[in-house]
Amino acid sequence: MKKLFLIIFQLIIICCYSQVKTSHDLHFTRLARSWDEGIPLGNGMLGALIWEKDSNLRISLDRADLWDLRPVKEFSLPQFSFSWVKDQVDKKSYDTVQKLFDRPYDRDPAPSKIPAGALEFPVSSLGEIESVQLYLENALCEVRWKSGSRFLTFIDATQTLGCFRWENSPVPFKAIFDPPHYSDTDKDKTADVVQGKGLLRLGYPQGKTEYTPNSIYFIQKGYGDFLYEVSVIWRKIDDRTIEGCWSITTKNTPYSTDKSAKTLTHDAFANGTLFNEALKNHTHWWQDFWSKSTLHIPDSVLENQWYREIYKFGSASRKGAPPITLQAVWTADNGSLPPWKGDFHNDLNTELSYWPGYSSNHMEESEVFTDWIQLNQKQAREYTTTYFKCPGLNYPGVSTLTGNPMGGWIQYALSPTTSAWLAQYFYETWKFGQDTSFLRKTGYPYLHEVAVFLDNITIREGRQKRLPLSSSPEMGDNSNNAWHKQLTNFDLALIRSIYSEAYEMARSLGKDADALYWLRDLSSWPPLALDKDKSLMIANELPYTFSHRHFSHLMAIFPLGLIDNLKGKNDMEIISSSLHNLEKAGTSEWCGYSYAWLGNLYARAGRGEDAAEALRTFATCFCLPNSFHVNGDQSKTGKSNFTYHPFTLEGNFACASGIQEMLLQSQNDIIRVFPAVPASWKNISFHNLRARGAFLISAIKTDGKITEIRIYPEAGGKLILQNFVKGNRRQRLSVTGSTGSIKIRNDLLEINTIKNREVVIKPY
């Protein structure tokens, strides 16, 4: 009977490898009544939200490079320099700094992401809705009415088109374009940057809309020479069936192309590929996307959340498009600018958004982030030279589409360690992919230039180095007290990390002189600051004693992995004490992403039950019904004092990362299978999660025991696996596909692998 159960369970797992379950889909019995609860669709460049407004089915339209890129005038002043800021901090006259670099972010509507408009269809005549569903398997939204009408829509994964189809369509059929209202004087002019300032403040002339019997065309001029156009076209297939498509194109952005929206939509009809033919290619793309990795866990909340997060990741990050911003391709459709201007917040938001990409085996989508960083190096160098007045490379912590600074709380908006955090994604691209060409041409040159910048900006005191000013993101709330003369653990962890990574990269490339230089540099920095209980502090003489949303003092544990349980008793004590201190301070000032980050920290500590609970709290208390993360506690159950709901995406993707960290870890090149799962999770599996070293790992746990691990080595070489049968000396392992016997050293299994030859490990 037990053997039969095992066979059945493994057959179920095989089936799970090939498809997304309908239980993972979004199911509703009515259309959402607000934009941020709409059904999300996207292909990295275009985005849409499906909801209802004023008895109309509404498709909120978006494109990733719709940006007002006007410069911040204060950034051309002589005071725009790190040394000037330091002088003001020393003189305790920080209000002058706020006036020049923080207030413009609140005062000015731009630079900012901007909305595109919306397409509407009157549907009141159709009666009561039967169902609304987002099919994750092929990114298709379906709305059914009890009267028999049906609406289908998707954003083509392979071209810059949104497609729709009406069956038993409304009679008479009508399509309406609702443009952004740049002349709307009714919108609250006093709204803050979190709520989103009114579009009127942008000062645009109102765009023009043209209608024909089967098309709509809209053109809008923005700031400078920027403009965008929206084209919608449809046709009757029969008396009650209508098919259509829409597109948005821009002029004068780095992502603009020669083809106009009109050309794209008319070509779609001329080629005869609309709707079913387009859907075939679109579905094929998503089938390939979902084949990259799957998982099965006995927690429906977390399993569903993971699939929905990975769906959003595939919808928001695509080659050839900008990376994920605060709201990515789902800009606010409420007559205002998006929360926090929808920008690139590089103090946490962009970084957390790419946490799950590598281990979920979506390398191409993850490289969108490093592509963007590479694209904007010229602007970053100009910013580095102007603001820091030294060679090397650093990026603004809050930036525009083209990498220019936007201001804000400058401890993070103009931080000296922003590029050190961004550097981790070049390192991860190399470690997870083992692409030597990337390492030589892109990864190491980037880290080298950032390390050179840090070398030039730092101050040496005796044998040790420090920054002229240090900070920990968002701690101190942009006051003079937010700055420290002593290094914060946030800055220090990033600095130690980049020198360690540069050393490893240089050694791999055979650049021994460089490697020695970075190793010496690393030794010039002090150790991380610990209190008497071995808990990580914010900085020397500043313990973590208060609740705060940003766990920046714990960067060394996660995501950087500088402190790791497998490194020994001392690291285990630091992790345990630091998490105890975090728990003791409480959750009153946390946001949703704090719980998602906590899930990753608990996973690294091997605390599966706590990781699952933190991630469930995120999913059930800080997300809207469509799974969007909205920062505040929507359950009003005391999980946080924040109960507002500005939508941002970083918490969503950090949650997916936490679930993956429970199932597979590979920091410091040691692979750990099921390192942090609750004891109650007896029957679980995952397929093709990616580990450092370019190893694709699949594993099954049956009745509480690991029954199989499959390893596909894309690059080959030595694999180090934590021994999952330690403590049971009678149990042996069957290994096929390796080049020799397994070596067991300190509870670690060393296996030599051959490129593209699968290794299968089973206990017997």
C-alpha cells in the first residue's frame, strides 16, 4: 500500500510539472470596482487591468516607457554634492538639504511614470456576470455573463498588442477611449506623493481622440519631445462576434521603435492573425515560461500565491523592455500619478522584485534588470562625477527610466552604496548561469567600476576604512539623525559583499593581481556591528530596539548571505539573536514587504514553520483579492499600524522568493534541499528550481522523507549538497550520472557532475 501511494504521488508530481492548476487562477463572481483590484495582464512592455467603472467594462492601458523625464532643477546647483551634504550634517543644518533634495520630490509632479488611458465597453445591457477568471496557464482573462455573452482578452506575449474578443457581444456594440485628463481641475491638487498627485500638474495639452466606425486613435504630447499614441481597431466576425486589438507606442524614449501603434494594429488585421492565431503564439510562450519550474506544497495559500507571483513576474519583466518599477505595467488609473511616482526605487523595491527570478529558473526575465543598469551607465557615471566628484560608478537610489536621479530622502535616494546592492544581480547572473562570457564582458567590469568608486570615496582611519557619511535606508526618517559617522551594517554589508564578489570573479577570470587587491581592500573594512547578545545592530552604539519596516541592518543574513548557518556556531548565534531582537521590537511599523522579507530570513535560519506563517500573513493581510501587495494591513488585525493601501510590487516578489528559499538554497555554493519546510509538510516537491553553479534541481519528499533528488548540471563540475540523510548511518544513497563515488565531508556530499548529464540521487 505504501509503495502504491508513493507511485501515485510521484505520478501526480509528474503531472504538476507540465501544467498550472486551475486552483492557482484568479476566480471572481464580479468585476472589480477599482483599478488596483483589476485582473492584471502584461508582456513587460504593455500592461492592462480589467475591471468595471460606471457600468462599463474597463481596460486600463499602460506601457512601461510612458515617462515624464523633465530634470530636477535643483540638481544643477553647485550644492548638488555629497561633500556639501556632509558639511550641512556636520553643522546640523539639515533643513537646507531637505529643501534642495527632498522637497522637490514632493513638490514637483515629475519626473514620473504616467498613465496611458483606458478602453471601455458599455455592458449594462448584458445583465448579471456569471464569472471572471484569469487563466494563469496562458495569461488569458475571461468574463462570462449569465445571458451568454463572453469577453476574452490577453496581451500578446510575442508582440506589442493587446487582443480582445466578444462573443454574443453587446448590442449595439460600442468602444470608448477614456484618455488621461490632464486638464481636470476637479482632481485634488494637494494630494501627496503616496496618494499620487493630480495629472493636471503635468501641464500637458489635452490629447486628441479620433473615432471611425471601427477604430479609435489617440495621441498625447508629453514633456519635451516625448509623445505617445494609442490605437484600437476591431471588426465583426459574425452578427454577435467581434474581435479587436490595441497597441501603445512612444516616440523619443530608449524603447521606442519605428512602427506606430496604428501600423501595429492594422498589420494585425492585414496578416489575418487576430485573435485565435495570436493566441496560439501567445499560449506557446506561456507554456514555455511555465515549463521552467513548478512546485507543489500542502499549503494552498502559499502555493497559489507563488504561482500568481511568478505569473506577475513573467508579465512585468521581459527582454527588450524596462525592468520592474514600483507598479511595473499597472500604473494607477484614478486620474492621478502613481504612488511614489511609479519610479525605480533602488533602496529596496527594484532589488526585492528580482529576488525570485534566479532560483525560479527565469534567467532571461531576471537579466532585464542588469540590462537596464548596463543601458544607463553613461548617466550613472555623469551622476557619480557630479554628485560624488570621484571616478568609478554609482547609481541613484531613486531614478527615472533613463537612470537619472529624482531625489527624495537622500540617505537612500543618493546613497553611496546603491550600486553595491545592484552589483549583487550581476554576481547572481554569473553564479546561477555560469556564463563565462557574461562574467568577462559585463559582470566583472561592472563590479570593478563600483569597487573603484568605493575605493575613491572612502576615508582611511588607521588600518580601516569608512564612508564620509553612512545611513540605513528609511531609518531616521530623513532627519540629521539619519546620518552616521560610524558605518551602518547596511552599508558595511554591501561593501564587504562587493569586495568579496569582485575577488571571486577576478579569481575565476585568472586576474590574480585584481583578486589580491580586492582581498586587501576587504580586510580594510571593520566587522559587522554586534551588540552584547550577538545581535546585528543598525550601527555601532545604535542597537535595533524599535519596530521598523526596512530590515536593512540584516542585509548580511539575507539577501547577501555573508552570515550563514552552515558557517558554524557563531553565525548561527548571530542569526538567532538578530531574529529574536526583530521579533522583540514588534511589527507595529512594518509594511507588507517586511513580512515577505521576514519569510526569507526565517528560511535562511531553517525555521520553516515561522517562514510559512510570515508569508501567509503577507498573502492574507497585505494583498488585495487580485494578489497585489498594498503595503498596509488590510485585515485590520494589528499586523501593522499601517493600514493604507498604496500598491507596489516588491512585496509580491519577495514572497515568491521566500517560498523558494524554504525549498532550495544554494548560498555560498552549498545546495540545500528542503532546508526550511514545516514538519507538517509531508508530501512536497519542486521541479527545476535553479541553484548556484547552474544546477537545475528537482526533488520529492514523500511521507516526510526525501525520496528523490534530480540534478541537471548545465555547466558540469563539482556539486556540494548538504547531506539530507545525516544522522541515519544505515541509510545509503543510490547515485546515477556522476563521474565517481560521493565524498562525504562534514555532512556535505561532494559529487562530480558532467555537463548536461542528469544525476539522480535516491536513498535506499
